[in-house]
Amino acid sequence: MDTPLPNPVRSIFEKSLRDDSVIVNIGPSHPATHGTVQIIAELDGERVLRTDVHCGYLHRGFEKECEDHTWHNLIPYVDRLNYVSALINDFAYCDGVEQLMGIQITPRCRYLRTLLSEYSRLVDHLTCLAAGLMELGAMTAFLYLVMIRDYMYEHLAALTGARVTYTYGRIGGLARDLPEGWLTRLEEIFVQYEDFVARVHALVDRNRIFIDRMRDVGVISTADALSYGYTGVILRSTGVPRDLRKDTPYLAYSELDFDVPVGIKGDNYDRYFVRMREMDESIYMMRQLMDMLPDGPINVDDRRCSFPDKPLVYSEIESLINHFKLVMDGPNVPAGEAYSAHESPNGELGFYLVSTGSGTPYKVHCRAPSFVHMGGAHLMLNGYQLADIVPTFGSINMIGGECDR
Amino acid sequence: MTSPLFETLQQELVPAAGPATLSHGILVFVLEPTELLPAVQRLQREFAFDIFLDVTAVDWIGQLPRFEVVYHFYSTMHRVRVRLKTRVGEADPGVDSLVPLYGSAAFMERECHDMYGIRFRGNDDLRPILLYEGFVGHPLRKDYPKQQEQPLVPYRS
């Protein structure tokens, strides 16, 4: 017999804790976990004694690939990190490059980015809640939420040309301005959203089965959450109002009126409710932004990064050269380093960019909230039932593309 | 954005390290590898930097020492970020692990070890996290070619 092959994943559980405990392998491809993640769990009957969470099954060399493309070419790649709220990735990345280049984006672009960030957050929370509810068997709630999400996808497709990965951000601006009637349709979607989310509240919030499955399950304390680098919904579910939109306002958040919903004990139910409340706050912010949206250009007038108008490219040599240089060499980003942090639906999404002054980044590092959250996931899984792994994992909202990069 | 905390930090955190710089709203300290752990301890205990956001490295190939390990910290109380940077050489790319101070260090250091081969002394779980057992090399090093192929892992039945 040949020597046994090394396992691609080495468990830290070399010996079981007790004689009668069982070590089982959940994933990486399991129908009840949305995302390729492997959980090696030691069980005492149905109770989880300890878990070892492995990610990396969707690793595709994002950071290595970034070092070989121009600053502009990365925008489709960052889209595919958190593919449920791709716009926030776009804007966080562009913000980092703009910091390095010392660019102030135009007022219209600033408000539009804020509005679309909130729209993305809404879509992301809808997806997470819908999937989490479906896994508990709430098919009606799932269909309600996903139906609304699909209206939003179609609506975003009318703006960006794609349903999921939009490639809509540009360094110093946006790909295009709003089409005719886009904001009117947005208001229609809000009305439908309110109708259906009210139905979900009625179906789920005080549902005995739902409460039994979610309340006091997957509890994490504030101290643990901070120590394990948790940000976003999970940190807020423990009762701490920490939100980058309030704490270190970026884009137009300092001009908006909104609340930061928090939970009371950091369990699955709190995370469900914080997400539901945050969606309402997002709508409230977007309604304010629709009124505030100023007219004007969406791209900065800066030849280092903005593409010249297409008719000019075809009619004058300077614009043609400008276009050519931007495509072939990439924008000239001054040497330096920047860390831009945006509040993504999962938590702090950071881009650490290092430039040596060329058209290609020297280093791009993404501080992915999902990855950091996986580092402490065992805290929320250990000690509960095996069946609780599914809703707890759903409420962490791990996004494989962002976690594994 | 400057915070009064930044002045205190500049004077007190690591006086021996020389002046800190302010880069896009983040205070940056360049430290010796030995100064790192005491500085982080003080950041956490005295200055309320309660979230360890991120650790990564930059491969400055051709320079000595070759690797720059970059840490980001955030204080939810003061709402500011601090970046610590330290240089380690190619022969012994080791820094002290922050696992005793922050839980989040365990996973993030594993990733940095995967990608750059930085060894974190005190983190006894540096198994591959984004890569797999048997991966040869450290892919984010600049001398790792993008087209590099890995030895074929035999099919496991």
C-alpha cells in the first residue's frame, strides 16, 4: 500500500477530547452552508464541543493578480470580493486610490456613492436574511425578501448594466450618471419593500419556532467580539453602537440623519433584528439623499485618472493620447500608502494600497471582514447544537469571495 | 483629521523610534521588531486600541531588510487608526505574535505566514489557511512568478 497522502487540511484535533466524542467534517461543500467553508467539529451527541473552521476554498490569488494590472483594471476584481454588495467594494477601493492621488470627488458623485452604498447594504442584508430564514425553513419569508432583492438587482442593472458585479466605480468618479426615471422607480421599490418587509416582520419576529432557534444561540460577548476583530453587524448585535458611518464619517454620511441599531446580547436573533433595522435606516438615508442629490458632473476633471469624452478621443490627438496612456500605462498614482476603510454590510472593509508611483499597484491588501469573522466563528459555534451551526453561520454572513480572496 | 491623542502617542509611545508621521489620517510608527510587542501592549492597555484590524506584509525585494510587516489598529473609543511598521530580513523573517493580546491575530497571522512566510513567534497554529498543506513557496513574495505551477497533488479517494 502507498503511503497515505497528506490531507489538504490538517485538523488541530489530533486526539478527541473524550472516548465517546465524534469528530465530523462539515463541508467544504455542504448544502446547508452558503459558502465553501469547512468546519471540523467534535461532537458529544448533538452538542458541539469544539470546532476548527477552515476557509480558503475560493482563494484565487486576488492580491497577486492586482500587482500585475493597472489601477483601473482592478475595479472588476474588487467587485468580486463581496459579490453581494459589490458597489461598496468599488467605492472603498476607489477611495483609497483617490486618497493616494489627492483627488476630491465631485459633490454629485459623493452623494451618488453614498446612495448606492446604502442600496448595496440593503441588497446585502436582504440576501443574508433571506438565506438565513430559508435555512430555518421559512420559505415564504425567503421568497418575499428575494423578490424585493430581484427588483433591486434589475433596477441596478438599469443603471450599471449588470445585476451582481457592476464595475461601476471609477477612480475619481463613476461609470455613468443616473438614467431617466431611475429615482422614480427607486421610490416604487421602497413602497414594495416596506410592504413585504412588514409581512416578514409579522411572520417571523414573534414566531415561537424562530425565537427558539435564534434566541440565546451563537452568543458572543462584546469583549470577545472586540478581541477577535469583529466589526459591523456582529459587534453592534452585542450592544455596542460602533459604526464607521457615524464614528469616522466618509462620503456624505456626516450630513445624514440616521440611527445605529444595536442588539442586547449578541445572539442570532439580535443579528437578525439589527439587520432588519439597518435596512430601514438605509431606506431613510436614501430618501434623504434623493432630496439632497445635486446636479453637476460625476467625474473629476483630472487627466491623471478620468477618461476623456469618447467624441474627443476620436477627434483630437491630445485626448487620444490621454486615453491611450490611461489604458496602456494606467493612472499615475503618486508613491505612498493609504488605508481606506468603509462600513461594508459585514463590517470594516479596508483596502491597504501601496504605490511606488507607477500605473500598477505595488501591493493591494484587502482587510476582509468575513475573513476576520471566520477567525472567531468557533466562539459562536462551540457549546451549541450541531443544527445551530447552520443559522449561526448564516447570521455571520460569510461571503466566500471576500473571505478567501 | 488630527486627534489630540496623536500628539500624546507621538511623544510617548516609542520615543526611541523617532518621529511618527501622519499619512492620510493614520498615525504611522516605524519600529524595530523588538519594540513591536511592548508598543502594541501599551497601545492596547494605555491608549484603548481595542481592535486589531489587520496585519500584512510588503515585499521590498532588493532592499535590506526585505520584508515590511504592517499592522493596523483601531480604537473604538478615540475613533482613530494607528499603523505600525517593522522590517524583517529574508534569512529570519520573524516577529513576535500578537496572539496573547488579540484573538483576531491568530487567523490574520496565519494568512500573512501563508502569503509571505513571515513567522510569528508565539503563534503555534501557523497551518495554511488560504492555501493548502503541501503548497510550495509563498505566493505574494515578489520572486514568486504569477505563472508558477504547484506540484500536482494526487487524487484523494
